[in-house]
Amino acid sequence: MVLIGDNYPVKWKNLPLDAAVDSWGMYTRECTSFVANRLSVVNKFNITRPPSNWNANVWGQNAQNLGYQVDKNPTIGSVAWWNAGFHVAWVADVKNGSVLIEEYNNPAYSGNYNNRWINAGAVDGYIHFKDLPNVPEAPKLPPKNPAQAISKGINYETHVSKVGWMNNVKDGALSGSTGYKLPVEAIRIIGRLSNGSVEYRAHVSTIGWMPWVKSGQVAGTTGQSKAVEAIQARLTGDAVNYYNLEYQAHVAENGWLSWVKDGQTAGTTGQKKSLQAIKMKLVRKPIVQGTSKPVAKGLAYRMHLAKEGWLGYVTNNQMAGTTGLSIEGQCIEVYVDGKKENVKIDAHVAEKGWIENVGGTVGKQLSLQAVKISLKNGLEKQYNISYQVHVAEKGWMAWVENGAVAGTTGQKLAIQAIKIKLIAK
């Protein structure tokens, strides 16, 4: 399309209708003056005299007499001509039997610019003085996905045919395009996980499954015009214990397929259908830990987590709580031989400080920041009780024992997990 708009010279546009004669002998602000100017400026063609009469109704006959073609075939840059209608207009676009024209002085005596679509057969003829080259319309390409900064979690980006890399997105956002029939050619996933990472691979047309690659690497190809048809992705490290990696593919002819997860195939193989867009997200697994009751003999302990509640009981040197999920611990319980009375716990709690003979708080949204644990009732003569805590921003701290402080005070850092063990003297 070559829709230009009102480029009629200001020196004539601001005059009253028919107030002057233009450079081609036409009265100003008439349809003939507008088309003569458009032909000169855009088509690089100038109306000449003789003939002396260039009223709109004779343009077709004048053109034929001068050897120019007049027919019923509209082309961009040709002149639409009405004999009985006393009108001419410039053709800006032709599409599916319709013609977009630009014109002046329609309705009559208005002397103003207009553009409109008409039926291709509505004119007496199209005059081909010097049509514009038939430049194919540029293909419509999708905009790049709104960029999101690479941050904690799963980040991903697709390389789309004719567009390139589409910007980083995350948290279930669309990467790629729909409605443009453009295949994804490569994918890059970046896992920012404190307790693991991600690996993935692509099934590529004419190649098949390519090797697994690691976080930040490219799966697929670029510059080879080969479509990705399917992907598989999975978490690595301890992250697999806490999250599912879920993802969804938009496939040519099929649209969005069902969500899959953890190494399953998203897309198709053997059908020659390109993958056009993906969505990915991390979904937290329920935290399952320990048993519902403490063991009757020996050591058992559990932790209460913010927004999670009490986890199950674990035993000697096992972890109670979580790491890598940034979940605050709020309270601990410790049993020896099935009795809490055999253990003394002092807890340092946010906003309260040290609280004696209690493992923290429940229902008050206060983080547990430090603990002191010791044995009672004669057990302290048989065992040392040793413990280690995992603290936000610090990780696992050194083992301490028998009432020493584990954790931090004055730093507002929550305990997230604990390990405890009994050591016979």
C-alpha cells in the first residue's frame, strides 16, 4: 500500500476553490489539480499541453490519444477516471477486488482531501501514465515479547524465524508468537535457582532430538531456517525436590497443547509441525518431610515454617525445614525418647529476643533467629546434643552443642532449617 495522505501544496491548499491555476494548467483544489500534482511528485510524470482541455471527463480520451493505456485493471500509481462523473483520483492500493483512492473535491465544491475504498469496477477506466513499481508488501512480523530482566527462577527466550531472539521472559509469559505462522528455531533457558539449575533439549526439523544443554546455552539452531518441533526440559540438583518445571507449546495447526512437566515432551515429533511459542513456570511441590509422630526411642524433631505450618518429625542428623526456598522457620520441637521434657530449648525470636524454655512461636508470624538446645533429666550425662542451623543469606553455620547459640542475633536473619544429633559420651 502507498497511502500518502494530503501532500497537496500548501500554497494552493489555502486558497479558495478555483482561485488560481496550478503548474499544469488545472484550477487549484480541483480533483484534476490534485492528481496532476500527485503524478508529478510521486510518479515523476507531468501532464503536458496540448491538448488544452484537461477537464476530468476527458482524461481517459486524452491519455489514449497520447498513447497511454486505459483499461479496467487498477494498479498502484494509476489514475481512476470517471467520464460522466467528471472525476479523477490517484490509486494508492489494490486488494481483493477493491481499490483505495486518494482524491480532492469529493464531494463536489468541497475542495478538500479524501481517501476511500471503492469497488474496482466502479470507474470508467484506469489510466496508466507511469504506474509505480509493484513492490510486494512487507511481511507482517510479530513484535518482540516485552522484556523481563533475568532474575531468580526460570527465565527463557526463543529465537523466531525472520525476527531473531524475542527477549527474556519468565513466570508463564509467552515467548515466541502466535498468529504469524513463524516457527521457533532455538530456545535458551536460564535457571536462577539457589538449589539447582535446568537442562533442556530441542527436536529440530530434519535433525531430530539434539543433545541436552545446560542453563544459558542454545538448544536448536539459528541461521539454518530449521524449525524446533518439540522441547523437553527438567530441573537438576535439589530443586527437583521442591519444584515441578511445567511448560506448554503452541504448535502449527494445533494451537496450544496441554501443559507438561519435568522432562516430558511439549510439541510434536514426526508430524512436521513447527513449535511457534512456549510458556514455562516453576510450580512448588508440597513439602513432604518426616513422619506424623516422633519415634518412641532416641531423637526426633520438627520445624514449623511460615505459611507451611508444622512439617513431619525427622531423626538423628536429618534436616528439618528447607533450604533454597527462602522460607522462614518459626518454631522447633525436640523429643528424646518420646518426651519433650527431656530437652530444654531457648529461642531468639524476631521482635521479642530470647524466650526461655520454648522453641519459638506459632501463629504470630515471627521468625526464629537463634536457638540454644540442651538435655535434661540425666540425659546430659549420657549424651552431647549437637545442632547446626541453616540461616538466610548465610547458609549452613558451624555445629555447636549443649546449650551454645546456633544462629544469629541482631541481624534479622531467619533460621530456615536445622539438623540435630545425639552423640554418646
